[in-house]
Amino acid sequence: MREHMVLFITTFVLTLLAIFILIPVANRIGLVDKPHGRKQHVGAIPLIGGISVFTGVAITLSVFGLPGDTHWYYLLCGGTIVILGVFDDFLDLSVKIRLVAQVMIALVMMYGLQLYVGNLGDLFGLGAVGLGYVGIPFTVIAVIAAINAFNMIDGIDGLAGMLSGVSFVSLTLMMGIGGQLEHAVLPMVLVFALIPYLMFNLDLVGKGKGKIFMGDAGSMLIGLSVIWLLIVGSQSDSASFRPVTALWVIAVPLMDMVAIMIRRIRKGQSPFIADREHLHHIFLRLGLNSRQALVVITSLAAMLATIGVVGEYLMVPDLIMLLLFLLIFALYSMSLQYIWRITRFVKRYKAKQRAKKNS
Ligand SMILES: CC(=O)N[C@H]1[C@@H](OP(=O)(O)OP(=O)(O)OC/C=C(\C)CC/C=C(/C)CC/C=C(/C)CC/C=C(\C)CC/C=C(/C)CC/C=C(/C)CC/C=C(/C)CC/C=C(/C)CC/C=C(\C)CC/C=C(\C)CCC=C(C)C)O[C@H](CO)[C@@H](O)[C@@H]1O
Ligand SMILES: O=c1ccn([C@@H]2O[C@H](COP(=O)(O)O)[C@@H](O)[C@H]2O)c(=O)[nH]1
């Protein structure tokens, strides 16, 4: 435990140092996010969260190591996605380039881990549903889905950090309790790298001058890390949770992405065109401020992850856990369809309350 604490504190300090060093560098070279159109923040914000988190994690893992050698592949895939993300932050890469790079990363990841999603669990009570080699393309899709889900959810202060925090803590718990202690260290290292990031991202330090964003580099790194751990946790010989539980651990970003893609396709739009219709934007439109939206969405994610973890330990049958997940997704999608009506209702209700107060 003591040596793990050294690992965690080292990650925290290194990430913090990286942030201090990289803020002026980003300002000088123009690696900043300037407000325009759908980007409604204030000022030019350094896009160095992802590079800093990766620097902290990479140095710590390189110096202290982890059992086995898969962390070297994690650093290779993570480093590649961070470089891809930095190019994207600078140049706004095309969807094609991004997807090709993500497929390559997924393939290296499967090779490094010697694992892919080949087992969906006992979904129908008739024994494990095996995918055979179909598991390889399935894994590629799952990796792309996770990377882009976290990229899409990174739209208000703290959200990508807090939602991935929920996923990493759930993973640490399940891996720790489920006997994958050697794998439970990485998610906790990531949590300790996220803490300094969140301190700056949420303006808790720097008196308004130290704000930073993850950038595509950071949100994609987080998505990759989550799916990496989900595969290790659910697919290794020593698996500590069932594949269906993975859905609950990543529920909010996954639901947001799938729902928005369905909505865009139904409207005849490309699913790859950015907009301000994500879950966090909807809460802002409902009148919450960014902090309130952060608290509500993080609580929702924590609740869903808790259902997954509890379901795992109570051994609720896989099929029930899957159907419950799909039911919640259906309710979520339906309520989004009525969002305009709900928005109008909330606005009218608030106006009434205000009028009542004033009279
Ligand atoms: C474009 C956009 O929205 N932009 C945002 C964003 O702006 P930003 O500037 O940052 O970004 P850009 O605009 O520049 O660009 C963004 C990126 C792109 C444009 C590039 C590509 C974008 C994509 C959208 C790619 C998505 C591609 C896919 C291939 C995803 C397809 C997804 C699915 C079909 C979902 C299902 C996939 C799975 C494989 C399921 C599981 C997935 C997991 C991750 C968990 C995996 C774990 C396991 C270990 C196994 C799972 C085990 C099981 C038991 C599951 C098996 C079950 C079944 C098969 C039964 C069926 C059930 C399911 C399939 C589950 C389905 C899920 C649900 C129902 C939910 O950000 C801005 C800021 O916010 C924003 O403004 C802008 O709009
Ligand atoms: O911590 C954050 C992260 C993002 N935002 C806002 O969302 C957009 C999204 O940026 P992408 O480049 O599309 O990822 C960003 O420009 C900010 O306006 C935020 O406020 N806080």
C-alpha cells in the first residue's frame, strides 16, 4: 500500500509540474482554445490537460513500472493518441484521419494486451456468448466508441475529468475486490493525474488565470484508458467483472454519444458534425449553470456505475443488467425527444416562481 501511495503522489506532483511548465508554452505556441461559434467559454484557454496527464502517468509508469509489460503498450497507444490529439487541437484533422489512427491504435492495443472482446458474458442464461474472430472488429468499434464518447462529453468544465474519475474509481474497486490487484493500480494512477487537472480546469487555483482544457489529446487519452481497463477487467483469464458491467461503468458518455448519433442521423445530418445538443448542453439550456450541470451529470454517472457495480456483486443475471441498461437508454432517448417541450415547461415554471416571489 505504501509503495502504491508513492506511485500516486508522484503522478500527482509530476502532472502538476507539467501543467505549470506547459501553460506558458501553450500560450506562446498558440495551443489554445479560442471562443467562437459553439465554443462559448471566455478567453484563450491552453489545451494542455491531456499532455500534462499523460506526462505525469508516463514518467511514473516508466520509473516505477507495473507487473507485466502491458503498461509499455499502454504508453505507446496513449502517447500516439495524445500526439494525434495535439495535431487535432492545432489543425482540426478530418474524421477519416482520426478514425484510421484510432483503428491502428485499437489493433496495437489488442496485440499488446493479447486480448479482445471475444466474450459478451452469459447474456441469455445459456452460457457465455462467444464472438470468436468477430470479436476483433467488435473491439475496434468499442475502442472507437469509447474514445469518441469521452471526446464528445468534454464540453463543460470538469465533465470529462469527473466522468472518467467515476469510471476509474469503479474500475479500481472492481479490480481490487475481484482479485486483479495488479491491474487496479493504473486506474488509481489516472485518478491522481486527473486531480491537478481538475483543480486548474475548474478554476480552483490560479485566480481565474490558470484555467486549462483537456483538448482532444486529453479526452481521447481518457477514452482509450477507460476501454483499455474495461477490456482487461472483463476479458482476461483473471477477469474481475462481467462484460455487461462495462456498459454501466461508461454509461453516460456512451448513452450521450449513441443518442446524439441516432438523433443526427434521423434529422438527415452527418453523425460526425459538432453541435450543442449534448447532454451537458441540454442541462445548460434547462437553466442550470455549468457547475450545477456538472454536479447533476456526475451524480447520474456515479449512480449508474453504482448500479453496475452492485449488480456485479449481487450477481444479477447478465440479461437483466443488459435489459435494464437498454431500458434506461430508451427512457433517456425518449426524454431527449421531448426536451424542447420540457425546456419550455421549465422556463415557464421558473418565470411563474419569479413572478410569485416579486408579488
Ligand atoms: C462530432 C461531435 O459530436 N463533436 C462534439 C465534440 O466536439 P469536438 O470538437 O471535441 O470533436 P470533433 O467535432 O472535432 O470530432 C469528434 C470526433 C469525430 C467526428 C470522429 C468520429 C466520431 C464518432 C461519433 C465515431 C463513433 C463511431 C463508432 C464506431 C461508434 C458506434 C457506436 C456504437 C454502435 C455503440 C456501441 C458499441 C459497442 C461496441 C458497445 C460497447 C461499447 C463500449 C465502449 C463498452 C465496451 C466494453 C466491453 C468490454 C464489452 C461490452 C459488452 C457487452 C455485454 C455489450 C454487448 C451488448 C450487445 C452487443 C447488445 C447491444 C447493446 C449495445 C451495442 C450497447 C449500445 C449502447 C447504448 C444503447 C448506449 O465535443 C463537443 C463538446 O461537447 C460537442 O459540442 C461536439 O458536438
Ligand atoms: O473543460 C472544458 C472543456 C470544454 N469546454 C467547452 O467545450 C468546447 C468543446 O471543445 P472541443 O474542441 O469541441 O472539444 C470548448 O471549446 C469549450 O467551449 C469547456 O468550457 N470546458
